[in-house]
Amino acid sequence: MKASIPSPDTACSAAQLAGAKRLFPLLLLLVVPSAAAFAQAKPAAPASQPAASAAKEETMKQLLDYSRPGSNHALLSSLVGSWTFQDAARPFVKGTVRRTPLYGGRFYTVAITGGNLQVPVADGKMEEQNYQGMQTEGYDNGRRQFVTTSINNHIGSGIETQTGTYDAARKAFTYEWESELITGQRQKNKRVLRLIDTSHYAEDYYEIRNGAEVKVRELVYTKTKEE
């Protein structure tokens, strides 16, 4: 009787099966720890959510606090009301100012009306109008500086932005800015607003020429009405 000789395919399959049986315990050792590590790492994700939520709440709190009017805004509030002004050296330069609080004292609007003058209008023409100016004043809590924006109907088509500080010892605001009324002709300027008493203040205007301050105007203000 002839012995049964396994075919090459049958022999290969048997060898593979035997090898797989020997490798199975090793595969379990590799797979089980990886699965356990994954199972342990997965719950860590929700733990970060409360921290992220707390960070967002803190950021929102800071945004709200930095948006509130504070002691520096209160300094500007002392200028609220109606005023008359006059140039100290040119009595014919005079007018009125009305300063009102906006958004609960976060900002202040300043409406300025002066005398009659020739105002440039469209099509190269000129018109006689009262001088009109509009300013917005405030204090930037984030940048820690006073800010004034200014426009008028006479000279200049830009929106002027002045930034400044307050000196408590001198009771004075000092603003600086650069103007370019004609392209390429830049001019550095400074304005000092001096608080005299509850009914008076003054503004000194300077141009910086060759590194030196040149005083070009002094306006004196007198309060006529409280707001």
C-alpha cells in the first residue's frame, strides 16, 4: 500500500497554519496593550473642554472690562457742556463748542461752529459758510492713550487722528499727530489742552519745524452752559 504524499499546496497550508498558531500569542501581546492605551487616552479629551470654556469666559470678561469707561474717560467728562472760544492773538477768530457724552461716557462728540469764511466746494467753486468742525474724543483702554478724530468743512479732506496723554500735575492733555494736507507735504503737530478751572480751558497749537516747536495758535474757552 502506497503512502500518501501531500501536495505542495497542502504542505504549504499546513506550514502556514502551524506558523500562525505560533504567532497568535505574540500578536495578542502587541494588540492588547495598544487597545488599552487607546482606551485610556480617549477619556482625556473631555477634560480639556472645561479649561477651554474657562479661557473663553476670561477673554470675554476682559473684553467687557476693557470696553467700560473709567477714570480717564471721567477726565474728558469735565469738558462736557457748551463753550465759547476766541483766539488769544486774533479776536476775530471766535465761535462756539458743544461737547456731549456718547454711549454712557465711553466717547464724547464735539461740535464746533466758527465765523463766516470761504469754503472750497465741488467744481472748483467757493462758498461763504460758517466754519464747521466735528470731533470724537475718547480713551483707548487697550492702547492706554487718549484719541481724538477730527474733520471740518474748511481745510483738509482727511480724517485727522490725534493720540495723547494726560499730565495730572499740569492738568493738561497733550496730543500729537501728522498731517498731509497736500500730497508729499507732511507736517508734525502738537496740541496741548490746559484745564484752567471748571469754567475755563485753553488750547495751544504747535507745528514741529526743523525739530523745534513753533506755536501757531492759542484758543481760550469759557463755559456758557452745563449739559
